[in-house]
Amino acid sequence: MTLNLKNLLNPKVKMSKMGEFQELQPIEGLELSAVSADLYGDGRDDLTLFYFKEGANFAAVYTTSKVTSACINWNLKIKRHFVKALMVNTKNANTFTGIKGAQGLKEIAQTLSKQLTLKSSQTPKGVSEVVKITDLLFASTGVIGEDFPHLKIKNRIPELVKKLKSEQNKFVWFKAASAIMTTDTRPKVAYEECKMGNKLIKISGIAKGSGMIAPNMATMLSFIFTDANIPSVFLKAILKKVTLTTFNSITVDSDMSTNDMVAIFSTGKAKNSKIYNVLDPKLQDFEKALHKLCLNLAKQIVVDGEGAKKFITIKVIGGRSASMAKNIGFSVANSPLFKTAIGGEDPNWGRIAMAVGKSGENIVANKMQITIGNHLVAEQGKVSKNYNEKDLKEYMKWDSIDVEVNLNLGNASHTVYTCDFTNDYIDINADYRN
Amino acid sequence: MTLNLKNLLNPKVKMSKMGEFQELQPIEGLELSAVSADLYGDGRDDLTLFYFKEGANFAAVYTTSKVTSACINWNLKIKRHFVKALMVNTKNANTFTGIKGAQGLKEIAQTLSKQLTLKSSQTPKGVSEVVKITDLLFASTGVIGEDFPHLKIKNRIPELVKKLKSEQNKFVWFKAASAIMTTDTRPKVAYEECKMGNKLIKISGIAKGSGMIAPNMATMLSFIFTDANIPSVFLKAILKKVTLTTFNSITVDSDMSTNDMVAIFSTGKAKNSKIYNVLDPKLQDFEKALHKLCLNLAKQIVVDGEGAKKFITIKVIGGRSASMAKNIGFSVANSPLFKTAIGGEDPNWGRIAMAVGKSGENIVANKMQITIGNHLVAEQGKVSKNYNEKDLKEYMKWDSIDVEVNLNLGNASHTVYTCDFTNDYIDINADYRN
């Protein structure tokens, strides 16, 4: 990883701004496994399976790109909201792979459904249950446009199914979170719990993503599992709301992926009382916990952004509307000139003013206040009276940089998270496919 | 400069795609000078004056940023379309400099008007004419938010005026074009001529710009001078039209400047017959010549883009509308992942598909054809049958890379010009202010 973990212990780094690493708890009703289909040619795990023996409610949000992976297209066709398994491969995005890519995925689904049906007949109870291909979800991530290696994947499915285990200690979770990585330098995991009625609810989530991060609606890959019993329709409403201020508020490089997907699965094993209404107070606690978990994962993705050495929080306040604040936040967060200046530890706040100006939003330059850390750097259309370059330069050395833009036009706000732009980003992406 | 000029002679580089270097011709009615106000502290020229003794019609297009320089604000207040002079300073953008910046500019204008009035009284004819501050235009470029060094500039005005010369050999033009540079590595000049009736019309133009290049309406600094006699209202119409497909079709880093300005001045000394109608055929030849000149300058800016090693032409055809084609062109041209792949000479066309997909335009992935050079790389939603990575890798070594995206949805097209994204861009911008 490029961001030094040791720095997280540096008192000058605001830990609360960074993603936290937590030990995940097992989710009853879930089994998982990860194997290598040798897609990278070096034996690393690249195939992961999440299996819900008794099924799970699910909800997902997907990329809004007009160029989408065969797996996204597959998932969008699944109209039911109760599934049996999710399989994830890395290395190959199965995007722009034509009919062959879609056909390959279908063969994989057929093999997986057979193997899972077989497995279900091998339970002590001997109750065989057919797992249909429409019970299955898929996610892929990796290079776009290369032939989808469906045979390599298909051949490993028996082993993948055989290795399924309900045991979920931290090593099992890390193995799964590692198997879905591409250019990520570390697995991303998060855990939260809450109460629903008198039942303790567990939520365990993993994510991957490092470049091509500029989500819209959904982002990268993140899979979240809970033992709560929540109908899919409510899961969907909560997930959409939560992603707005978490996964959809981060950017690494302004490039939106063709394979973005965030999915949540609820096994119902916590046996909380049934929920009939989206306004049920029990859901509020769950939403709060889920928001915390998603924000944690989203921040971990930014911290691990390709080449990132600094974590940047851009808070836009005083906007006329939340969308105005969000647009301005992203205009700053996606500005290469702003991001390179932060990388260079140069408090070049003029580039923040430039990026606000180019956003297309109707701001009033003289009203805007720009604050870096606790230092007010610009107001009334000019540099602040108390501007002290030396203090600011000292602050710029921190690993986590806070920028606040107060538009002083209204009460709306939005916070966006990003990272700096460094030579390492260029090096990683100049020849990514080799 | 980072793009090796020698490569322009390499047969594998399509010279026609690059900006051409031409010897500029003198424009009658124009005098110019450049001096150092020591704004950089190293004695380089940083102050340039263009003076029209008998005035000139002018038209200009400016940045659409909501954060604008004091000089842009000044120019926008000049409601007349007949001016006497344009003064340009580099190093300091006079943006976000508050009332002090605007006041400093006014003092400069007052000094300049006095000095030019004085000069006009020293002509052999002895006819003194008052140059008013509303006869003056200004342009600034450089760091945003630092105190505007108006005294340093003001003190050099007498010398600047004294050095005005109507002589305009190539050294004089190169001196002026060099004096307006910031991170540019070479001056940008272009020359065209045309006929209006039986009169030969000369057009000489210079430009600067290297980073913060993502124009909207106008871009960076470019000043164009002609001896044609064209009313300002027609100059404006032609300039707006021409910038759409030239200066407004280039991008280096997606960051729009607070100081962008393209201005054209017509001295009328060619004495072509008066033009009463924008449809006058004489104007068409002029527009054609002006377009050629602006495209040449725009390409020179891209070639000299910060850290650029490759010139990239992205032609989007088969669009439902020109705006659709333009949005998709810029979505590709501004994608850091696409630009780093080109820099790495990696024909990673999947990133072109990704960038088209994220544009927000309603494309049909299966209809899209992507061509790099003469190589069709993707069609029918997958890699092309004739795709040959080896040939393509060879092509990627060229200095000038052509990408064509055929949407196959309609007849509209747009071409966008950009450069690759390299470590040098990061290095230049990580600590630009020092």
C-alpha cells in the first residue's frame, strides 16, 4: 500500500477520517470460499463464492455507464429479490466481450447451479433442492475487452463449491476480500452491528476498488452481508440512500467503471420481527449502522486509491442545494491540478478557487470562504488576512487533508472524499494490462 | 519542450496533425513591445504591449468560469468595440486578489493611458490624442490568489511604451509570444493570409497555454491581429464560431482557467471594401483562414501540454448530434486512465469504451466501432476479429495518435485534441508555485 499504515498512528493524522480496519463477524446463513483459477498466471486467488443455503434477500445498485459488463447485464435480468449465491472473478471485466462473453457467463452459471444443487443433496438431512441459474448473481472486475476466460473459471467451480464453509473467522474474510482485489494493495473489510428490537444484528462488508473510481449510483465492487431479516424492497431503499453519501461521494480519478456494483444480502437468521414499513424505527438503526460501514469501506477505497499518498476530505457547505454542493465538491475532487498540488504538499488554494469556478454552478466569488485544515485561506474574493504560508505548509505534510468551501449562499452541504494525484498513479496505469 | 521537435520530421508522425511553425508577417497599424518587470525574479520578459495608434476593431471570447480575473472583469466592462491597446502580464493571474487587485489594475490603466497619450503627442505630425483608460484591454496569466504586483508592472510602463515598434520581424513576434508564456516550453505563433476582394489580408496570431486547459467558450490566452477592415460585430460572430472547433475543442487536463481569453484585432489598414453583411462572401475566406490559424495555435498548445509526449486526435463520428459527439470526445480526452495508457504506449482500447460509457450520452455499445490509427479494434460489442496487438503496439510508439469512435447512430461528428498524461505533468504541477 502506498499510504503508510504507520502514519495512521501519527497524532497529526485524523484517524476518524480514514477507513478503520475491523474484525468481521460471521453471518449465519452464509458460506464462502475462494480459489485460484490462475487468471493472473501466478496462482493468486481470483474466484470467490458467497452461498446462501437457505437463500437471502438482496438489493443492489449498479454503474450508470452505458458500457456495462456481461455480469451487470445478467444481474439486471434477475427480477426476483431472493438469491442463492454470488460469484466474483477478478482479472477480466467481461466487458466488451460480445456474445461470447455473455455465453461464457451462462455456461458458468449452469455449472455453478449444478454443483450447488449437488451440494445441497449432500447435506445430512438429504433434502435436495434445485439451485436455478436465476438464483445466481455475478460480479467481474479487471481488464475490459479481453476474451472472458470462462473455461478456466468453469473448471474451478467444483473445487470452489467443495471449499464452501460456514466458518467465517477473520482469515476467511481476508481471503475473500483479497480474492476480489485487482490493483488494490490491501483488502477492504468493515463490520458494524446494531439492535433490531431485542435482536443483535451483524453486518459484515468487503469492497475492492483502486482506480476507475468515480461512482454514479453504485461504485466498484462491494458486498455486504447481514443476518437481519429485511425485505428486499426496504434493503433497496436503504442501500440507495446510503450509497449517495458514501460510495457515491468518493472519486479517485473521475473515471467511472463499467462493472460497478454494491450489493447487500440479508439471510434473516437473526430472526428479528418482520418489518412491514420502511419507516419502522428498527430500520433506522440498521440504516445508521450500514451507513457507517459503507463510509468506512468507501474511505478505505480512497486511501488505497492508485498511487494515493494523501486522503482528502472536501466539505462544501453554504450551498443553495445539495446537488450544487455535490457538483462543486466533485469539481474540486476531480481537478488534476488540485490533486497534484496536494500531492506536492503545496497549499495552492488558487486551484480550489479555479475548480469551484469551473463547476458550472452559479457561485459568488466574493462570498466564498476557503479553509484548509483550520486555516482560513481565502475570503471576500482574496487571500485571507491571517494567511500564513508557513503554518499551512506544515499542515500540508499531514496524511489527511481537510478542505472546506463555504459558499455562503444557503444551508445545503455535501462531503466528497478523494486522494492526491501522484507519479505512482501514472506508473500503475501507463501499462496496466501487462 | 517535451515533444521532440525532431520527431516532427519522422515519417511516422503525421505532421498535418501537429501545429505548424510559421513566420509571422507584420500587421500594419500595430506596434508591439515586451520588457521584464522582473515578476519571475530572473529577468525574463513578462510584460507585453500591443498598441494600435489609430485604434482597432476587436472581439473577444472569455472563460465561462465563475471565478474570473480582475482583467477579465475589466475587459467585460469595456462596452465599445474599438480599442487602442492590449497589455499582458504573466506570473500573476490577478485572480482572487480582491479590491486591491482591481485597484492595482486601474492604476496600471491610468499610467498606461497617460504614457500612450504622451507618446501620441510625440509623433512628427504633432497631433496629440488622448488615450482613455476605456481604450485599453488587459490579460493576465499565472498564479491565482497571490497579491497582484501592480507597482512592479506600473513602474515598467514608461519603458514598455518607449520600446513600442511597428517593425515586426520574426524576432519581435517570438519575443512577444515568449513574454506571455508561463509553463509553456515554447512560443506559439501562426500566420495565415487570404484575399478580401482584391486586397491581400494578413492574420498573425500568438497563444500561450500549457496546463489548466479545458476551455469553454474561450481558452487560455490567444491574441490575433489582422489588417483586414472588419466591423467588430462580424469579428465577434466569426471568432465565436471558429473557437468552437479549435480552442474549445482541446483539453490538456480538464481544468478550466479563470483567465481564458481569445481576442482578435482588426486595424483596417488593408483597406478592403467595407463589409455590411455577415454573409458577405469576402468574410468566408477570412473565416477559413482564421479557422486554420486558430486550429494551428490550438494544436500547438496541446503539443506543448504540460508533460505531453503524445498528441492525440479523438474523432467522434456517427453521433445523433454534434453536442453528443463533443461530449463523448471530451469524456475520452479527459479520462486520466485513457491518457495514462496512451502515455504508456498501451493500446488499452477498453478504456476508450469505458470513457464513452461514462459520458452520460445514450450510446448503443453493440453499434460502436473503435479505431486506433488504421486499426479497427472493437465492434459489435467486442474486440475486432482482425485485432493484432503487435501491429497496434508498433503504432502506439508514434508521437501522434489518432482515435476514431464511430457511434453509428447518426451523422454528427466532432473532433477533440488532447495529449497524454505523464509523470512530467505531475512533477510540473506538484509544486508549481515555487
